[in-house]
Amino acid sequence: MPTFLAERYLAGINRTALREMTNILEQTAAGQWLGLLALPDDDLCLSIFRAATLGEVRHLNDRAGVGYERIARVIAAPRNRFP
């Protein structure tokens, strides 16, 4: 199943905001949300999803009410497991 990255900018991102977003995504994206990475110096948050289509990931984020700048398909290359 394809992997996607949702890019969002959150001014003043902090642990409390990330915890709230994590709770929302865990409740609304059941099993398709894989986690997130935060770059606080850049006000950037990247959420990782596994879904059949880009449209499905858009729908998950819209339903969760968390905005995003863009969503893109990515190729993951875990350490020592490059495809």
C-alpha cells in the first residue's frame, strides 16, 4: 500500500500541540496514520500515512480537521531495506 506525507505549517509548534494532533489523528485515521515528525525551528510538521490513494489521505486529514499545505506520495527506504 502506498505511503504519503502530509506537510503542514504550525506557528509556534510545541509538544502540547503535537500531543493534541496525535490524539486527533489516532482517533480519526485508525491504523492509516503512521506517525509524525516535527521541525519546530521551521514551524513544520510532517505526518506519515499509509493509504490506497492520495484522495483517501486528504479525506482523513479533512475529517480530522487538521489543515495541510500539501500531501504527496513518498517512497520509504528504511535503513538496510532499500527496495
